Amino acid sequence: MAVFEKVQEIIVEELGKEASEITLETSFESLDADSLDIFQIINEIEEEYEIAIETEEGLNTVGDLVKFVEAKVAE
């Protein structure tokens, strides 16, 4: 499964949104995600990929998060 699809699945699960609402350009703000929601999404991603995401800084869109995870997984 591609990173985007897994991240999308986690966001759908955490926020109760439709998958069609979540694209690489989608901002977390437009999904009405608060800091706790974002923390939970990041926590799920860390567990799924066995990586550490130290900060949400610069992770404003789903695409930003996907790029970050892909870079971490490639390390």
C-alpha cells in the first residue's frame, strides 16, 4: 500500500471523513483537525511505519505529511 493511501486511511479513521475529501493538497485545517486529532494521526503513522515524527511543524497538508513519511521510511 502506498504511503498516501495508508495516511488517507488513518485520517478517514481518526476524523470520520470520506476518503474522497482527502487529497495531497488537503490541509489539516480544512479537515477541522485540532491538535489532538493531528497528534493521534501522527501517532498512528509512527506505529504503522515504526518511525518518529518529532514535530508537526511544516506539516500543513496531507502531501507534506506523506513526503515526510516517505523520506523517513527511505532512511
